[in-house]
Amino acid sequence: MKRILITDDSPIMRRNLNAILSKAGYEIAAEAANGEEAVHAYRKHRPDLVTMDITMPVMDGLETVKRLMKEDPDARIIVISAFDQRNMLFQAMENGAKTYLIKPITADKLLAAVRQQLEPLSREDGGAGGTTGSKGERRVDGENTSSTASANEPSFAVDNRGGQFAIRLIDPLRPGPYTELQTAVQGLLFVKPINIVFQFGDAGSCHPELASALETLIGTIRGAGGSVAVSATRETLAASLRGLLSVPIGTEGRQA
């Protein structure tokens, strides 16, 4: 059973996160009301994952992420932030946090982010390599199991991979608008140098509106002096994207 440390100065938020995660089968290693408590709890319990609020007394989330990553470069941290704190959120990503959620969050979004971070650990432990939900749900690895995925589920996730920000496009068939994706990219542009890769994973196709939005974002990233790439597992999708996007399209493996 994977163990999670919950860090938030709000008792109500801690209780809600605890209830969602416990119901999903995770063990709550400890709860912390501020960053200092989180550092001590991490040293004591060595959890598999940490959820981290940004604004807290004693030690805020930015400093806490930095401290935890210094102690354990393999620490898996999900930052939870309000929309108006997005600049701080992306600072936390630069400090080493793996991904983020913007409040208010739903149980589905929280669990999708948690599973995505813990899935590699499950594979190492001999567990399943992904979670397939019922009709209308998606696998954690981003493959859509239905063309009618719920609009309440996240359409992308941002992972910090040693200075490169991987934006996984979980539901590339979903039509626009892509306001949250555009906001996420804009928030990352303060990182210098910025290196972003858009990943389609095992998706077989891409909505034309998304391709157009990505081309605009590619121009924005380049205009800020950043580097940008796109990757897809399926060669058929990669070939299609090469005619739509002004960047080389990499392939991860070759599937028809």
C-alpha cells in the first residue's frame, strides 16, 4: 500500500484529502499543518508521495519543496494551489515538484494525479502498469478508453523531469477552449532556460483545434527564448502532426 503525506494548513482541506485518498486505498503516513512539520514527517515516515499546499505559516510550500528535494531528489510532490497563486506554483515546479493541481480540486483530478505519480513505483513493485476505468474514464497513462471522456477530468498534466517540463496531453480528442493549457504554458515561461515537450503518449489522433492551439503555443515558447518539442508513440499520429506543427515530432517506440 502506497503511503502519502498530506501537507496543508487548513484542517478541512487535510480532512478532505485524507478521506479521498484513504477511500481510494492509500495509507496516510502523516498530516502536516506547515512546511516545518512536513519536513520532520518526511524524515520520519519516508512516504511515497507528498501533497503540498503553497501558502502556509512557519514554512511555505516553496521552501518546503526545496528542502524535501535537497534531502531526497527522488521525492514525489504534488503541489496544490489556488489559481491566483500560479506564479508561486510554477516556482514550486522549478524547485522540484513533479506536478500540480489548482483549487478547487475534485476527487477524480486528485486521484488521477496521484496514480500518475505512483504508477512507476507500482510497476517496480510488480503491480499493474496502469489503471483502466469504466466507460468514459481514462487510463492514468493518458490513453483515452472512450471518445466520450468526462469534461471534469484533466485534459493534461505537467511533470517536471529534471528541468524539462513534460506536458502530457491526456485527452487530445477533447475540443477547445484550451484556456488551462495556455495558462500553464504562460506560467512556465518565467523559468530560464525553459524546455517544454508536449507528449501525446499512445493517443491515435488529435483534435484539429488542439493542433492549432499547440502551434500557437510553440510560437509563444520560441518567442520567449525557449525550446519546444512534441512526441507521440504512434507513428500514424506523428506523421499527421508533422503536417500541422512547426517542430520535429519524435516517436517513442513505433506502433501503427
